[in-house]
Amino acid sequence: MVESAFIGKAGAVVLVGFDDCRAVVFMPSAACRGWNPDESSQVTGHSESSSGGIRSRRLRRAVEPGLLLILAISVAGTAAALSLDVVGALGSVKGDEATYVMMALSAAHDGDMVYESTDLSRFYRLYQGGPEGLFLKREAGPGAPGQLFFAKAWLHAVVAAPFVRVLGLNGLLVLNVWLLAGAAVAGYLFVAARSPDGVACAFSLAFLCASITPIYVVWLSPEMLNFALVVYAYFFWLYKEVAPPERLPQSRWLAGSRSDLIAAVLLGLATFSKPPNLALFAPLVALYWWRGRYVPGLLVAGVFGLVAAGAFGVNTLMTGEWNYMGGDRRTFYGGAGGFPYEHGTAFDQAGIPMTTNEVTFDEPPDRIESWLVLLRNAGYFLVGRHFGFVPFFFPAVVAVACMLWRRRSMAAWHVLVLGAACGMAAVLLFLLPHSWSGGGGPLGNRYFLSAYGVFLFLAPVMATMWPAVLAWTGGSIFVAHILINPLVSARQTYAPTQQGVLRLLPVELTMVSDLPVNLIPQRRGLQYGEKPEMFLYLLDGHSTPPEESAMWIEGGATAEIIVRTFVPVEVFAVQLSSHVPNTVEVSIGGATETVQVGGDLPVTLRIEPRAVYARNSWLHLLSIRTRDGYVPHLSELDSDDERYLGVQVRLAARATDAPEE
């Protein structure tokens, strides 16, 4: 009997079964004429719809296998989240986590967003240290009592409060697991509306698990919430565009304009939480207007505006200002005066002013250098080593490629969705040329994580497993070593890019102050030399911090160092010395030389580099590769140095227009 059939333009793939025997038969289109698979017993499958897509005609089942698999993974994730020692496993807070953790704790236990001494003591009790990077603002308005409020969006804290109240910090992880599970369900149902169950399950899981997305489950900030809100919104908006007509009556909340209003509400909240998400709402209205339905489009826009404005209005009622990043706002560190209410410290006596009252440009758009930075950033955005779209969101590349491969079946909303994602990328690159990844040294682009979710909805009809296989394979090449130990990767975001395929990609020099290496004080901005003064960023563990104007490069390894100067450099002099015969390759700013080093006399190379200009400084990537090395402890009787040393390096520079010595 026929168990399933998938009918396309070229023909039909039919699964025939009897007792324990199964066979797959391909029927050319000519042989399919006049054949109705619905008349065969136990048919489940797909047929060509009027729009050219494959429509599902499965037998109704209580629970689909793909959903069962997602449920099983979610249960395992929940159990892990409940069992984890959050502080012990994740270590100290990173990025903006200090603020979001304190907000969630305050909402859960105090029912407000007010910063008080009890909030500080609560944090110290959990972390045995202060909330490094805490953002606070003082209440605004005439006659305001001057209360201090947390200076971030309150949405994440409110959503997380019930979880934190019951489960403590583990509640933040449980929330993230459930949010990701919901996104997996939405993605599966969307893809399964036009593709076989197995293909839908494999691709939707690849989209989530073969990207950097799961690492944000163990981040205690709103990235997973923002991502999930966008995925849920786009599911409500677009499911009716692909679902078989017979399914929609069972899902009235997914049919008609009602689902678009739900999407508008969710995107309004996502925009309040992260304003660049505004770009992701535009396609909803644009599609209405494309179809000539102007009034319903305005209604959806009105609901979106009402929700977003209402959220900002709540912020106004609490703090006296609609902008949670504006007003009298500061960020606090233990080494910069401490924290308010710590030893009687007042708000004005500590912290660094960090006010964002208006849209500003890190690079003024009227300068040619700014456009060069923008062009360079576009390349970094796509294939950068630390934040690139291709390595960290590879399944999206597969989704776009499949969509373009089947471009004849593309609809207007495909173009609008892709345009919205590109628009959000352009906004980030234009407004935040030196922090478009989100700051704090993240893995991947955490600001663009919200937009990543929309690429799932570009996936066309998939009759075979090949797209899922490509997504799993390509994504795993880049991120498998990160996700295999997510707790360590989340805590040491600088480690995964020091080896593997990621190391082959270009370093985002324009983002020098936001690279993960900045999380290690011993390897960031090390002052070196004079006339001109240089600042070194040691990107890996193959080089040592300068010791008496010299640094060692590990034997048999390649060390990469960013050399930053605040004047243009004409020539670098690189002096090399080694205790054993060695072959050394030196590359700086695109110029490369190879030399034999060994014996008593050092070798000096003079290299004219090409620099990358950003943030009023000139940046050069120095790469030094050694072939051999030695262990001082094994070759020198009085040495306790057990390192495997390759070559000793001394670096000097001559500024442009400086006199030669």
C-alpha cells in the first residue's frame, strides 16, 4: 500500500509498504497523470499547491515526531539549567550582565526597578564581588527625590522575575531554555508546513544548534528573549502564507489579520528591549501596502506603535524619562570609585558618565575615513573572525542560498524579510561602527542575533535532507568546538577564536576595543615603546607580555598581535633573536618576510605596513610564525623556565614624517 507520496513538477516520490517491507519508488510526471494518491490507503504527503509550493497532506497525529524530539531536548536542557551552579560554572558577570541580573533580582524580590543598598548586598552575597559594569541613572524631573534606577530596558527583568523568584539565578537559564524551545517549535511548524517532517525537524534544529545561538542560553542578559520575540512574531505573521488551507481553521490565531496584530505586539516589545529591532517590523506594514491594503496596514502599525510607546511610557512613569539610556546615567566599576551605597559612596562620586540622549555617530559621516571604515566593517560583518555572519550564523547562509536557488517561487514577503535583515545590519554598521557586535567581547554578533531568527522564514520548500545536511556541516565546522563546552566558551569568549577554522578569518581591527581579548587585562592595550608609543593586544596565548622591552613567541606556533598607534607609522623594525636555529615568518599590515634566525647576532627586519584607521588610531595586525623552539629549563642548568620558546622579539616604529635615526 502507499504510505506517503510527495508530488512535484518532475514527478512523485512514493513510499510503498507492506508488512515489514518498504520501497521508495520514483514516478515521472507522465506516469502520475490521472493518479490520485488520496485514493490509496494511508497516504500522507505533499502535493503541488497553486503557488508552486508543496502542501502537506499528512494524516493527523496526536503529536508529531519533530515536536517530540524538541520536547525531549527541552526537558534535558531544563534539567541541566536547574542543576547548574550558575555562579560557579559561569564565573563573574560579563558585558551588561551585572545590570540585567540585578534588575531581575530586584523585580523578583522587591517588585521594582529601583537600585538600593539591598540590591548591592544581594549581588555581593551571590557573586562574592561587585557588579562590574553596572548601569544606573538618577530619577529625572522637577522635585524628583533622586532615586537611582537601573538604566536598561525593564522587559527582560519583568519576564524573568517569576522564574528568579522561584529558582534563583537558575531561573534565568530555565527561561532561556524555554524561549529557545519555543523558537524551535515555531521554526519546525513553519518549515513542516511545506516540507516533510524529517526534513523540517533536521533543518529547524540545524538553524538553532549549528549556529552560535545556543551559547546565549547561558548568558544572563536579554539576547535570547529578543531572539525569541522576533521568531514568535514572524511565525504568527508568516505561517498563514505557507500553511495548507485545511490546517488554518484549526489555528484561528494564526489566520487573518489577528495573527498580524499579535506579531505587532511582540515586535513592539522587542523594539523596546532593543531599538534596532524596529527595522524588523517594517515588512509587516510593507506587505499590506504591497497588496493594496492600506487601512489594515495602518492598524498593524498603530498596534506596534502603541505597544512600543506604552513600554517607553512605563519607563517614563518610573524614572521620569522615556529613554532608559538617557539622562543622568553612569556605569560603575570597582576600580573606578566603586558602586553607589558602597561605603557611603554617592552617585556623583563614582562611575563614568554614559548618557545616550540622541543619535550620534562614532565616525562623522562627512569624513572619507568614515566611509572607508563602513566598507571595511561590511566585510568584517560577513566573515569576521569574532563576529562574522557566515561563521556564526551559517544556517542563514544556507536558507538564503536555497531561497535564491528556488527564486521562481519567491513571494514578495521573502524580499521584504531579507531587506529588513539587511536594513538592520546597515543601521548597526552606520550608527555603531566600532561596537556593532554589542560590546563586552561576545561570541558572534549579539546585536544581530534578533535578526538572525528571521532568516529561518526564508527557507523554501525542501523535499530532501541536503539543506539540513549543509547547515549542520557548515555550521559545525565553525561553532562545534564552541558549543561542545558552552559554559567554558561563554566564560572565556576569547578562547574559541584562537584555533580552528575561525583563525583563518580576518580580525575585526575596527572593533579593537570590543574584541574578546579585552576581557583579559594582561593581554589588552599593553603600553610598549616610545616615539611613537604603541599599544599591544595579544590575540592568543602564543606570545608573552613584554618583558624589558622584549616578548617571546612560542616555538612551533603562530602568534598574532594587534599593534595600535595614535600616529601613522611609516616603518616597523622587528628585531628577532633565537637560542636555536629557527625559521621565522613575520607579517605586519599585509607585508610578509621570512628569515633564518639563530646564533648570537639578532636579525632585524624593516617592514612598511598598511594600517587600518579607526577611532583616531592606526591598527596593524602583526603575525609571527616560528618553526622551532627550546625549553630553557632543559638546556640551561640555572633556569626554571619551562616554556617552549621560539623567538624573542623587539619592536620599534618610525612615525610618518619623523626624521630617520
